[in-house]
Amino acid sequence: MVHGGSATTAALPEDGSGVATRPAAGAEREDGVAVPAPARRGAARGDLEQVFRASYPRVVGVAARVLGSGDEAQDVAQEVFIAFARCSVPAAQAEGWLCVAAAHTALNHLRADRRRVSREHASGDSTTPASSLAAPDVAEAVVTLDERRRVRAALARLPHKQAVALVLRHSGLSYAEVADALDLAPGSIGTTVRRAESALREEMNRHASSD
């Protein structure tokens, strides 16, 4: 978030930790764990359930970091695991692949939402209720929410590789894990993330000055 032209190093909003891992749409339950429905429809992968159990929380966390919504993040996770069920990525490389896919998919959702909101603003369909500023504590919550939206809007404008690297790093992946997931040299990740953070700050400042 930006305050007076500067941003914290934790550039992205929190991912809403504590997001419940409810079954995604079309999922079935086995031993209390939600498994993507394609696994029950003859999908070729025999390792899907194991990978799902191990990686689902992190995949949801990556998507939630981008979207700020637990429900949307779980929908993204469902899309990603369906895609995984149909691909040939080895189980040993699954988590990195899934995290990158979650970041890509969530960013695509974010950009689609941004275009939709822009159309609504252009048509005059989007308004902020005056009652939302009725009390100081409510006003503070609205400001916080607005800043998170600004961060996500700026994130959606970054080059895709920078945005994905930033999301993965701020979702708790180590430099080594980010490097492995993006097939980059480990020594380059720190520079990539710093440049992405700088680009995010510039995007936020640029649009703040034009408001």
C-alpha cells in the first residue's frame, strides 16, 4: 500500500488467512477431502488426489493473495486442478506448476474484473453509497478497502512475469521455490521481485497523481 508516495515491502494485500477449504463447484468428497470432479470421471492421473491434498491450501492462498476473495480463490483453485488433471506435469513438480497456474489464472480474473468495472464506471452503473462514510471507523475501513483495490488494480497492470513473481514471493514461496516454479536462475529472483515491487509502487503513484 502507498502512503505519501511510498509502499511497504509487503506490497500485496493479505490473502485472508483462515480461508475455509470448502469443496469447489463440482467437487466430490472422499475421506472428508474435496477432490476435483474430473478425478472421479476417469481422468488419467492416479496422483491427483495426493497432489490435491498436499497443495490445495497453498494454491488457494496464491489466488486469494491476488483476488482478496476466498470464494473466488477457491473457484480459481478448482480451475487449476482441473487443468492439472489433464496435463502430464510430474507430481514432483506439481506444486510449483500449480502455484504459477493459480497466479496466472487469478491475474486473468483480476484483469477481467478491472475491465468490467471500467465499463460500469463508463456507463454510470457503479456508485459508492453515501452511507458507507457514515462513521469514522467505517470510513477507515472504506479507505483500507480502497487501497487494497488500488494495489490489485496496479498489480493487474504489471507485466505478467513480474506480477506472477511478486505474487508467488508474497504468498510465502522462497526464492528457490519461485525460481524453480518460473524456471529462472535463483540468483535473479531477488532482482525480479524488487523490480516488480518498484513497478507496482510506480503504477500506484502514477494513478494516484492522476486521480
